[in-house]
Amino acid sequence: VMDALRELLESYGGIWLRVAPFPFPYRSAFTMRIDHDAYQPADFQTVLCALDGWEGASTHVVSGAALGPFPEALAQLKGLDVASHGYWHHTYRTVAENLGNIRQGIEVLRAAGLDPYGFAAPHGRYYPALGAALEALGVAYSSEFGLAYDDWPFFPGTSHVLQIPVH
């Protein structure tokens, strides 16, 4: 029945969402992750308008190279949950390259008065070198669908960076 309902909803252009169950006494939570990989002013404004009143249920994952040249856009994200998407929209296979890319992306956001404490890898790619870079930079959480999809939050291996699954 649920599969038929999903097909019907999606055939009309709807989006199927579900909230993973948590055992009592914990409550489920839903948050919309918006990846800002590029900047199109009209699209950016449309997204912000669509979130009006629900800003607390959103996380904005920002590519430094994409939005860095547009301080007026970054200013609109002040007070919202903002995470880094690196500077370049790319995940590298070495710790050093990931460190440089992620650090530069975080610096762009901090220079705009934002406080990113999370990260999401471009294209959802996860490599051990990415995990090591996130750990070294003290990132609190990360979210890579290549590592965790429809799962429970967890700490990969001995990492202190919480992995938040995607649906």
C-alpha cells in the first residue's frame, strides 16, 4: 500500500518523505538539507521564501567558491544552520587536499559572519581521507549519503565526527 501511495504521489510531482522511527522516549526529527552548489539569485530567493517560518528545520550546506563572491546571499543565511560543502565542490582522496579545501570553505563562511560546525561532502562521497580531515578540523557532524543512507546517526570507527544519514 505504501509503495502504491508513493508512486501516486510522485506521479503528481510530489516528494515522498518519511521520518525514521526512534524508540520511546526519543522523538523523530525532520530537517531539510539544502546544498548550495551554485548561486542563482532567483532560485536562492525562492528557496528562502519556501522555508519562511520553517528555517529551524533546515541546514544550508554552502560551497565557498559558489557563494563566496556573493556576500549579500551569505548575509541572508545568518542565524540559520549553515554547514560547509568545502570551497571547491569536490571530495579528494588525500587528507592534505581535503584539509585545504574544507578549511578554505569554512574560512569563507566565517568571514561572512557564519558559524559552520558541520560538513557534507560534494556528491556524497566519503573516503577515509575525508574522515581524517574532518576529524583534524574539529567538525562536529558530517553527512555523506555514500556512507550513510536511511540509517541511524553514528560515529564511523573511532571518529568524533557524527555521521548524519540522508534519506
